[in-house]
Amino acid sequence: MTLHSVKRKKYGKDQKRQVKEPVDYNEALFQSEFAAFSIEEVPRHELRSHSMPASVALSLIKQELELDGNPALNLASFVSTRYEDEVRQLCDHVLSVNWIDFDEYPQTVDIHNRCVSMIAHLFHAPVGEAEEGVGTGTVGSSEAIMLAVLAMKWRWRKARRAAGKDASRPNMVMGSEVQVCWEKAMMYFDVEPKYVPLHDDVYVMEPERALELCDENTIGVCGILGTTYTGEFEDIERLDALLTKKNKETGWDIGIHVDAASGGFVAPFVYPNLKWDFALRNVRSINVSGHKYGLAPPGIGWVLWRSAEYLPDELVFHVNYLGADQASFTLNFSRGSAQIIASYYLLLRLGRSGYTTVMRTLKELAEYFADAIVASGRFYLLSDRKSLPLVAFAMPDEDRERVGFDEYALAAELRKRGWIVPAYTLAPKLEHRKLLRVVVRIGFTRDRAEMLLQDIDHTYNHLQHIAGVMRVAQQSIESGAVKASLPPESHHAATGVGKTSGAGDLLEELTADFKHALHAVSARNTRNDTKKNAREHVEVPQKPRVVLGHNGKKTKRSGAVC
């Protein structure tokens, strides 16, 4: 409560009444409590013996979260980061609602089913206007993909056993650029993954190569509508045509699952004539992330089936829970309802025209950014303009050698400005391809694009300057004197170093601080594991090359973020 304390006194003609500043006793109390707790170590392993005031606990946690990146500047993620106040109000309203309690929250269940039906009709499922679609909400696309894989495996296994054939070695065909959740699904459910290798200048699965890997044990082929690497759409219509022919020739029954995690809420509104969904006869199931271009808060995904025929009834559990019979096909049981309600709000609020406006605007922004990146003359595009609203770009190979740094160095420097722009390598067999990626989402404006372009330009110039200085220092160490034979773009650095290093003693002092860093960079680039003291001895390769940035091997897959 805020109290006003008034000092009363007798006033003369020219005297005014003086009023003290208001005192917020709640704030004063908080400040004293926060000060008392600020000296304590924040618990990390065990509970505190006593409780603390709510305001202090809130402030301590917020203070730690300030060290995280700004979600609005996280251009690595496809996950939506901006929501209307109405979305927040609805999420808060159903915060305590457990979606799985069907009998207690029948209207929440009905709203969930409406979402399934709306998305099924959007994806041209063969159901009547008043009919419900077949599908369920999930915790992101990862769970959706796992449920789809299970359905394909069980349906294939049932058919094999009915024909008296071995059903112990299922496999699934997919491009090697699939997201890591596909590796999880294959491992968890004992399905052999058959990866279609990519090659230079082709960053998505080629349907003809996919068909070469299919056999009688193939439970399905995955087609991706928007890869996490470059945002490109695979040619699912071509894949469907080839599978139709293959199934007819062999008697197989191989279907398609479409991973539309990122593209499912883009293609229907930006590319309405593109054929990729249930309009194709062999597409059996589709997953889509509601928290990506569906614009809902994380994490909400959806998995849809063409019809109940492709969802084995054995996988659907009927349980008597809290007094009602409930059908459930999920990997988990209890879950919140907030993201489901938010998804329905967005479908209701935006409609077809609203989503069309949003997605086309994002595509225009992506194209504007792509044009500007290419116009800089420093990068080339790896992304396809007819795909997701994202821009994947890279430095020419010869430029990395010339300027002395790579995409990883650019990404690291941009983080200092607050931008999270991921640098990573492409899919297996293409790890030599480095790139940067900017995902254009709600909140990315023309003004923000201009600021990012300006910071990329400044960062590039800064790294060029640093690389030039390091090159001079390395040459100094090598020859014992400064050589000014640097590329024109680093000449100013060479001049500065040359003027300040005329004497031998000054040269030694100047280069001393570079030695340790240069030794580390040189050792990394030449894979030299020497542990000699860098200030005593620096091993220089015959053809010295200083490259700032990442040069290590990845353990399994690229660091592409979805």
C-alpha cells in the first residue's frame, strides 16, 4: 500500500506546503528481504531448510533467466515466440486442466477434436464436410512422428504375419537430411533406417534414389515438407507417382509419411496448388508442429491419418479412467491443455485468409533478406526461394581461405550483439558444406532485417580485420620481422602493426599475446595435438593458414536447430 506523509506547518504568504515523496512500504520490505537472501548460494541440489518470500524467489529466477538469449532474436528456431494477449489469457485460464481427463473436461476434448478435423480438411483428408478427421494432438512433432512410425510398423507387421512371412526386420526409407527425432524413432521402435545420401547442389532426398532402397520389408517412405537445413520441400508428388508404379509391379503396399513439421502451415496458404498431402493416394499420415508456423506456444504437434484404416486399432487404448471410457493413442498420459486451446484460438481467429496473409508476408520478408544477402557479394544462397520462409546462406569456399574466418566465427560474433544465427554443416556426406540460417517468423520485420544485415556487414569487416592482424603476427613469428604483404582488405591492419613494431624488442612484445592463440588455431587446423608451451615454441606448418572458426568433427548429425 502506498501512503502519503504530509508535513504540516504554519504557512506565510509566500510559503508553500511541502509534501514528501510517497513511500511504498511493500517495495521497501522487498528490498530488505532481497538483500538478506542475496548473500545466500542459490540451491542447486537440495531443498532449502526454510521457505522464502514469493517476490524474492521470482526475482532470483528472473535474474538467472536474463542470462538466456532473447527468444525474439533467436533466428535459429522455428518455434513461435510472439503471441497475442488473448492467447496468454486462454493459456492461463486452462493452466490447471489436464487434457487426458476426458470425462471432467469434455469441452476441452471437443475443442481438441475440432482442431484435428480442421487440420485434416486443410490437408485434404478424404472425409466428408461434417466428418471428423483421424488424428491426435501430441507433444511436438517428435511424438507425432513416433506415433506415425508405430502405426506403419504395426500395419506392415500384421500384413506380413497374415501372409505367413517374416516380420522381424522392418525398415523405413528417408533422406539423410531428416531431423534427429527420426533417428530416435528408428532406434526406439527397432526399425532399420535406410538413408538416401545427398550430394553437392542437391540438399533433399531424390525420389528415384529412395525407390532404389525400398524392399518388401519397407514399412514406408518419409517425405519432408521443409527440411531443417535449407527449408526446401521434397518432391512428394513425384515420390507418390513412383511408389504407385512400384507397388503395382511388386505387389507391395508401401505408403508415405509426410514430415510437415515446418511446412504444414505454410504450403496450404503460400503454395495452394502444390501437391504433397492426402490428395496424393499413397500419403498415409502427416505430422505438423502447431508451435512453429501454426503460431501456437510450444510444445504442440499434430499427427493425422488418411483414415482409420491406417491406424491399427491395437494401438488405441480404451481405459476406464475417472468414470469414463476413453480412447487414447499417445506416448504420455497427463498433459496440459493450454497449447491445444491456443491452437484452436488461432485457427478460429485467423481463418484461411489470416494464415494466408501472415505466411505470404513472412515469405516476402525472407525474399527481401535473401536478395540483400546476395547483393552484398559475400554470400550465396543454399535455400530454395519456393520453400519455407527462411534463408540459408554460405561463404564461397575460396573466400574462407582469403579472409581467414568461416561461418562459425560469424555466428559467434553475432551472438555478442544478441543475434542467435546458427552456423552448422549440412547432412551426412555433405559435412564439408558450412552455412548460416535465418528463420523468418512473426516478429521479424523489415526494420529488424535491416539491423541484422548491418550487423552481419560490421561483423564480417571486424573479423576480416582481426584475421589480418593475426596473419601479420604469424608471419612475424615465422620470419622474425613484420611482412606487410597482406590482402588489400587487411592492409590497414598491416600498416598499423608495421609502424608499431620497428624494434626487435617491441616486435617480441607485440606478438607475445598472439602466440598462444595462434598455436591453438594452428594446432586445431592441422589436427596437431602437441602440448608444448606456446610461448616457448610455436610449430608453424609449411603453408601457414589462420582460419578463425569451427573445424571439428560432429559426433553424429549436424547442429541444425528446428
